[in-house]
Amino acid sequence: LEFRRVLFRSPDTILARPLGPTLPTLAEQMSAHGFFTLALSGNPLVSPASGLTRGFTKVRVGARMEQGSNLVSMLYDGLWSGIQPDQRLFLFLNIVDAHDPWSDIPAGLDWLPPRKGLEYDRGSHDPSSLFGRFLRGEMKEDEAKALVERITDLYDWGIRSADDTLRRSLEAVEQQGWLSAGYRLVVLSDHGGHLGRSEEHTSELQSPCNLVCRLLLEKK
């Protein structure tokens, strides 16, 4: 995809290069073969403006990062919008639970300590901005280490939450009858979490798929 690089200039300004109009999308091909195509994205970047929703019959995009129950509610609404269970369905579901703004980690878990959630606030130049101070290298070593540990735990909880959102989404699709004849589930991930560098877009943000492909190429 051409929609690769995102530049943050301020909290409300996002610049990106949309998908080229001459490039075919999977949704267009599935639609041409008789599938009802439904796109549900918790990430507002995956929108008609990006070109990534081209070919979908119905598109629902969150106004901001829609996680957990909010995304599952969007799915129920989409499945109840006139689609017949006997019609073949191509569903694209963009789950963003493993992404900031991170949700609080509740108490009582045996594998993670309770943590307060966090939003990165990347564009803030406020001297009191926690993540801004971290990115600018203004934290002392012990404070920076504590923040990295907090973000790491929040990311792990986000992964667990994403798994739960996928489970509930599959239950919703099954309840509406679309899994009775069998189905194919494809899971893709675009990047990992920002877990400790003092700049954005570091090696820790690289695509797992890219890393796997790179390892395969190195073996050759």
C-alpha cells in the first residue's frame, strides 16, 4: 500500500499519502465476485479519504480510536443494516485496542499490575506533557524507565483486549448466521507498540510481517 507514512504536526493535523486510485483493492475484487463487503474501522485513519475503504459496500469509521465494546457495537449495527445471512460476506475489521489511548489495567490480575491508562499526546509542546518530555529526552533515567515499564504493561493489556474484541466480534458474526457454512479468518498486524525509544518510528514500530520476511530473505 502507498498509505505508509504518517506525519504528526499537531494533535489535529495528520498528513498521509492516500492509496493510489489505479491500485485495485481486495474489497473491489470480492465485491465483483458477489460478496457483500463491510468495513469497520476503530482507527479514523482507515477512512474514505485514505482510499483504503474503496470497494466496500458499507463503511463505518470511528470518530476517534474506537476500542473494545464501541467497536463491537459498530459491528452489530453494521450486521443489522440489511445484509442477508445467505449472502456471502467479506468483513474487514480494524481493531485498535493495542494502541494509545491505552486503557486502564484493572486490579486483581495475576500477570499484570494495575496501571493508569495513557494517551501519548504526540504533538504537545507543553512542558508538563509526560510523553512529550519522554520524546524530548527531558526525563531522568529512573523516570524514563518507569514510563517504559508502564507503557509495556499497557501494551500487553491492549493485546489482551484486542484478543477479547476479536472473540466478541466473531461471536457477533456467528449469532447472525454467517459462520454456519464455514469461514476464513485472516489476521494482520501493522506495527508494535512504542516501548522505549526517544523518537518515533523506530525499530520497535516495524511491522512483524516485515521482520518475518526479512528473516526469510536472510536465510536465503
